[in-house]
Amino acid sequence: MTTLCPHCGWPDDQPFLVVSRHATGLGLTVWVRCACGSVQVREVGPAGARIVSRGRPALGPPSGQNCPG
Ligand SMILES: [Zn+2]
């Protein structure tokens, strides 16, 4: 898995900070916080790791960046 964080470009295969791990019936659910502050939820199973969801960075986007005008 060589995907990158879309917010800051951090490699997803190098977790910045593991917040918590939970064993599930399918394997392991791991919460990881990225360098930019976004939180990922990963499922780790026999087939490898898979990112289930990814949050936004802790800080909001710079003002005006998404301004349509
Ligand atoms: Zn990031």
C-alpha cells in the first residue's frame, strides 16, 4: 500500500500516530492520526491494511482557498 494522505502527502504506510487499536471479528481496527491532524480508520486483516475512512485535518483550510469568486 503506497497511498499518500491527500491533505499533507504523508505516506499511509508509515502511521504518524496510532491513536488506538481494537480487535474485531475480522481482524484489527486501527485509528491513526496523520501529521496534518486528520484521523484515519484502518482495517487490518489477513489480506493487509485497508483505509475505511479518513477525516479532515484538525485545522481548517486557509481562508479564501475555496472561494468561488
Ligand atoms: Zn495528512
